[in-house]
Amino acid sequence: MSEAEALKEWFELSGTVKELYLIETDETTGKIKRQIGPTYRKKKK
């Protein structure tokens, strides 16, 4: 799946699933290169 196809599918599904992440991994090392998804900020008290 290409990056454009993955992003298109992610945007289609993100309206129905609350916490959906798109994770890109490095095939040689297996480490996460980047993660696209909802971000949460802590509320200041």
C-alpha cells in the first residue's frame, strides 16, 4: 500500500474509529519511523 493510499484510508476510517493510528516502520530495523494519529495534551490545572 502506498503512502497516499494509506492516508486516504486513514482519513476515511478516522471518522468512525476514535483512536486510529497510522504507523510507518523502517523495514530494515523494525523501528517506528513516524506515527500519525490523535494527539492528547494534558490539561493544565
